[in-house]
Amino acid sequence: MLLYAAITAVCLFLAVIAVEGFDVDAIFYTFVGVPLISLVFGLVLLATSIFRKRKPERVYLLIFPVYWVISAALFMNASEIRLRAQWLLHSHKLKASIQMQPAPNNGELRHAEFDGAGWAGMDTVEYLVFDPTDLLTIPISNHSKGRFPGIPCEVPMIRRMDRSWYVVTYYTNAEWNKCA
């Protein structure tokens, strides 16, 4: 039963973030959906115990904290989970489209929009960047933010997805050639 609660939490959360990303949907699911699902399950558990005229076993009561803890952990790591899921699902197509781009003459790295999130005019864009020299591993190992060769704007975060492939997160309301 505890495994079912864990699987339910993971499946529901992944379904929410796979559709639109970490925006209002993930927040709504975590702060409204989880309590409602818990309430429904609690009512079913109560009705079952009344119908059977016996107290529910303790394992059934442990389902609630398992479901809540897993949902909270997923919520706290939602952006990384979404990033890895997007990479798994779309990397082949994006890699091919980026590698077909002509090499820029101005020293910029080849790139494509990878993902984005935002609400109410506050948008954050992530770009998939191809760096054949793997120079972007240096800022990742230093956990640094700032300006880096081949990227026209200052960025707060770079994550390595694969050899020579990086996801660069721009500051809110900035785009590749339009720095905020």
C-alpha cells in the first residue's frame, strides 16, 4: 500500500510538470491537489472502516505521510526533474536541429530554446547550447554565474546535460540576444 502511495505521487506529479512545466500547475497540484486527494482517500478510508465495522490497519494511515513526503520532495526538485525529462524526451530532435545550424561567425555558440517558465509577464528562458570545446564545464565546476564565452548575456546557471551539450538558464525577461 505504501508503494502505491509513492507511485501515485510520482505519476501525478510527473503528469503535471510534463504538460506545462513548473508554473502554476505544479503549485496548484502541490497546494490544492495533494490536500484534496488526501481528503478523498481519507473519506474512502473512513467509509470503508465504518462499513467493515473495524479500525483501519496502521499501514493505511502511513499512506498519508508517505504521499505527502514524496509530493514535497518532488515539488522541491521539480525544475531538475522536468529538465531531465525534457532532455530524455526531446534531446535527439533538438540536437539534430542545432547541429544543422550554420556556425555563427561572431563567436556565439549554436543554440535553441529548450524550455521556459513564467507567469504574468515574468518569463525565464532556458537554451540548449552546443559547445564542442566543452569550455562551459569550467563555470559548472566553479558553480559560477556571469558572462561566458559564446553566450551573449550574463546567466545565473548552466547545467551540463551530455558531452558538449548544456542548458543555459537566462535571467527573467532576458533572451539570447536581448539581455535584461
